[in-house]
Amino acid sequence: MNTLESSAPIYYRLVKERGDVPAEVRRTAEQIHADLGRVFTLPPLGRPADIHR
């Protein structure tokens, strides 16, 4: 067990049992963002859109 695992053993045990759900969600969101980017003009991830009213 490395230092990171020993600082959050419950989290790492759950990752081993269930998979890295946050990473899977992130990958899925990035894929959806890329798919939508082919249809719509979207701001880059992590950057708010400029709203002109």
C-alpha cells in the first residue's frame, strides 16, 4: 500500500471493488462534450461561456 492509499484506505478499497467511478464519469462527460461539439459551438471544458445579452 503506498502513501496515497494509506491516507484514504476506504476510497481505494471501493475503487478496487467498484472501479474508479469519478474517472469513468469524467471520461463519459468529456466524450459527450466532444460529441456535442461536433453539433454545437461549445466553450472549452472548464471555461465559462461568454454570454452577450
